[in-house]
Amino acid sequence: MAPSLLHPPSQLSPGEALQLSQQAPTVLQNSPSTISSSPLAALLPSSETPDLWIKYENLLLSCLRTGDERAAHQCLERLVARFGNDNERVMALKGLVQEADAQNNGELEKILKEYDQILGDNNTNIPITKRRIALLRSMDRLPEAASSLVQLLGFSPTDAEAWSELADIYLVQGMYQQAIYAMEEVLVLAPNAWNVHARLGEMQYMAATAPGVASGTYEKSMAEAIKRFSRSIELCDDYLRGYYGLKLVTKKLLKDAGKPAKESEGEFSLPDSKTVERLNELATAKLSEIIRRSTAQERGWRGYDKLEVAAARELLVEEASAAAAIER
Amino acid sequence: MAQVPAQTIHRDPQLFGWILLPITLVMILTGILRHYASVLLQTAPKRLDQKTMREQRSLLHGINVRGNFHVLSRPSFIARREALTAAYESGAYLKDPERRGQPPANPMSDPSSMEGMMGMMKNQMAMIIPNTLIMSWINAFFSGYVIMKLPFPLTIKFKSMLQAGVATRDMDPRWMSSISWYFLCIFGLQSVFNFILGDNNAASQMAQQMGQMGPQTGQMFGPGVDPDKQFLGEVENLAVIEHYSVLDGVEQRLLEGINV
Amino acid sequence: MTWISKTITALGGLLLAHACYSAQEHSSLQSFRATAATLASSTPAAASLPIDIAIETVVATFIIVLGLVTGTRPLRPIQWRVWAGKLEREGVEGFMGNDGEMNRDYVGNPFRSLETRPGFIDIRKQRKEFANWVKSGGRSEAK
């Protein structure tokens, strides 16, 4: 089944994106090429729904991705015809199309200059600011991207998406503490986002297992990773990613058990080894249930990502074989 | 149980064509006109400059931290609280730090707030003027007689509503005067406008009334509110938080709550 | 709506119709008697509805309500974690109507955009990835 055009397509697999962009001719044909904004037209029943514009936008993204430039330009033209050239969102889309068309670094530099010019006129144009940062990142100028992001967040600290991007940039550069701080800001803005909790758990785990960590930080990070994963499961029943992370962390903890946890005021300390063991068992049981049911294509269990299920199975198999090797 | 004989009043059959229909038509047309008038009068929302945006969003950020402090661990919450408190107290986020401590500017002299008031005035005018005009038109031409009989019986309570302008004590409430028909149209044409103009059109007076009742969001950053005071208030709110984390004991909750 | 709830609702409707008909008949009989009584110039009988008709009406109403209640679709989860779990477990499928059409207010995980970040989309990287995918013959199509 083709995914809906009403949702942003950035997380789709290439195959699904192709499917979407193949819908382009039909969508473009079935809707009128220009919708005038005159009051007379509004009286007629030819309805202009917000959905249509979201569709165009998503279609534009998918078409750009699959290299269908003609359809992409058509979408853009219609959006421009409706919202005008100085709509911030349309400006960002226009920049996006230019970026996609750019052949070499020189052209990218030119686009970057254009962005700077736009921002010089109006320094609160957030979509363009974001495009500029994305372009900087795409051109491997990470520190610049990070500093621009920090500047953006300086005047708009309630933008969860930007915080999340900042966390990602820091993470790529290996600056775990900064990444964790930024991710915590996302949580402050969206306290119940289970995937953000899980992501933060993953970051803590990465921070703990990074080479050259002090043992105090290691314990603290591991403890918080367990807690974050547990919270993500608490927020979302049968959350594969949360259980996977929990399993990973507890496995690691059980492997290098024996180190007594230091109690420190105000910070999270590792739970005792019995709890860790029980958590490990719980995660194993849940993971195997999810794998079993999802592989059997049981009704109501088909929503998991195939790759994630495969990874979970790999983790369990690996552990089982390791256990067998020890017994032998 | 003798039936009260039904009142019969002989009406000119042309009343329907010359009064009822015109009033209805005029009402619908003015509704549409009002919609487009208010669309034309609407000024685009004023673009915030960077400093104003920073001021508002920083405050919102503080409110978010205060509301969702439980997702943070204690050290990271305390770090945030200290940073926010220091910035708020020093006035780092203020739009123009030099004006700290001075009384807020008179909203009448501030052009940006004047604009907002003008917008409200325009909307009000677009409502009031046509309504007054039509009402006086109806009063001048059609008042003083009944124009139709409703096809269903009504209790005596409806008399004042339906027979405005016709002062007869004994008349059956089913008879209706023109001015009452006008009022019925005001309140009853809502769905017609929704059908013609689409939802949330400007002609919907109900929405406007609701908007007047709950301007909570605008109030927060409205003119005449001293942002410095808001920041200082937020500092106090942050200071009194007794921190606890949702992560405390989450493993235990998980182990107890989930059965495999 | 299953056939059980449909039958129950229909039964209730039938009962209600019967009650209405009885009441109508009763009142016409009463008025006939009243006219007869006035002709005979004696006191008219009290014109109240017999209790069995009233009971039938109430019972019929309850049966209809019962039928409608049993026929409602399962309620949407109101606990956050159950709802979120449903989203993760069933994906799009859990939110399809019976006609295979996607529920209009289905949004998937509302927090996914915090990780995919559509505002910061790196289109050049995506294009490269897509080109590579096509070159490799679209092998992950089965995914």
C-alpha cells in the first residue's frame, strides 16, 4: 500500500518514496493548475482544502528525492502561484529545489549567499534559517552549522525540531554531553515523546561506551540510559526500540558486573544487580514475544519495522549462542 | 374540553414575496459583504523582530521548563534553573534592557499596540454598522404588523421574542412580526454562511463573541504588560519548584506494571 | 454493528412502535368515550394512560439503548501508553476503517518529526541515497 501523501515523507524508504513520486502525474492532473484567491472563486464549490497544499509539498519532496525534477518544479510553481514568493515556507521550498538542482560546490555557495541575503532582510525567517543550517551541514561545515543553530535557538528556544537537530550535530561530532543537553531540551518541550526518551537513552549508552570515559560518568550514564529506556516503555506498551535498548544496556551491565555502585547525592545510581537481571529477563521475554508475533504476521502486530525486528532477533540469537558457548 | 377556535387573520398573500424574502435575502447578502469587508480590512499579522521573538519565546521556554521539570534529572534541572534565573534576573532576554524598571509605555502612544486596537475596532465596526442600518431600515418600512404564522404551536413565553414591535396582548404567539424575523435571521443564518463561505468565515458572529471572551493568549504578551515583571515572576516560580524526576524508580514501576 | 445488536435494536424499535400505536388507540378510544359520555351527560372518565403502555415504552427505550451500545465500535484507548503501544504495534493498520480507507486523523507517531526533522531535510544526501538504491536494483524493495 502506498503511504499517504499527507504525511511528511522524510522517513520513508526509497521504494516508498518512488511509489509516492509516481503518483505525481495523477495528482497534478486531477487538481486544477491554478487556484485563484479571488473572492469570486471562493463562492464556487471548487473547494480548496489545506490538504491539497500539504500534498503538493510532500509530493515536491518525494519528487526531488527520486529525481523527477519536472514534477517537482510543477508543484513548486503551483505553491508559488497560490502563496506568493515571499511566503516563508515557500521560500524554503524554493531553496530546497535549488539545492537539489545544484551541480557543484560553487552553486551551493551561491545558494548560501542567497540565504544570507534573505536573512539579512528579515532575520526571523525561521524556515530559511533552517535551510541554511541544513545546507551548511550538507556541505560538511558542522561547526558553522552548530553555531548558527545555537544562534537560532538563542532567539527561539522553544523550537523542538531545532534542538533535536543540534543534538544530532553534536552527536555526530562526538560531543555527547552537549548532545544530551540538547536532547533534554526537546524533552522539556515534548515531555511525553517516547521516541525522544529512547533516543536519549541511546545517547547515554553511546556516551557511556565511548572510549576514554571516567568510571563515574560511565555509571551515571548507564543508570540514566536504563531509566530513559524504562520510561520510553512506560510511555508506550511493547515499544520495540525501548526494549532493545534496555536489553542492550542490561546485558552490558551484567557482563561487567561486580563493580559496586557508588551512591552520590542527587544523581541517578545504578539499580542493584538483581533489578538489572530482572529487567534483562523482562526485555528478553518481551523482545522474543514481539519477534514471534511480528514474524508470524499476527493481526495487530504488523506495524513494526522489519529491519528493527531483524536487529532484535540478531541480538537475542547472539546472546543465546554466547550463553551456549559458556555452558559448553 | 372545547377547543379554542384558532385565530385567523387575513393577510395579504404578497407579504411573503415583498417582505419575508427581501429581509432574508438582505440578511444573507450583508453577511457575505461583511465577510469580504473584514477580509479586506484585515491587516497581516505584524512580523515580530528578533528581539521581541526572543523575549516572548524565552519566557515560554521558562514556563516549559517549569511545567515539565520532571523529565529532567536533578543536576540538569538545577543547571537549567540557574541559567534561566541568572538570565531572567539580569534582563538578558529583554527587548530593550535600558528601559528596565521604567513604567510600561502608555499603550495608546505605542504604535504597535495601536494597530492591534485598530484591528479590533475595525472588526467591531464591520459588525455594528450593517446591523444598525438594517435594523433601522426594517423598523422604518416594515414595523407594526405581523407577516407570517408559524406552522407549529408555541407557548406564551415566545410572545416577546416573536412579536417584537406588535403590542397586542391576546394574539397567538404563532404570529410573527417582521423585526422578529430579522432577529431570527441574525441568529439562524450561521449555517447558511458556513455553507456559502466555508467554515470559520468572518461573518460568523459567534466566533467573534468567543474570541472576545477568551483572549488569554494575546493577553500574555499584550501591550502594557511589563516583560521584566513577567520574567521576575517566572524566576520565583522556578525557585519554588521541589524537584522530583519521573525517572525516579521507573525500573521498579516497570517491573511491577508489566506482566509478560 | 453486528447482527446481534441490530436484532436487539430492531426488537426495541418494534416494541416502541407498538407502545406508540397502543397509546394512540387508547387516546382515540378515550375521546370517543368522552363524546359518548357528554351525549349521555354523565361525568367523563379520567383519561390517563394505562400503566402497561408506559412500562412498554420504558422497556423499549432501554432495549434500543442496549442494542446501540452493544453495536458501538471498540472505544479508542485513552491511556497514553496503550494508545502509543497501539501506534507502534499496529502501524497504519490499526487505524484503517472497515472500508480500507485510512482514518483521516491518523498521524502516526506525532513525535516522529522530532527525529526526522523535515525542516532540516538534507535533500542532496537523500538524492544520492536514492540514486545508489536504484543502482543496486532496488533490492530493499521487499522491506
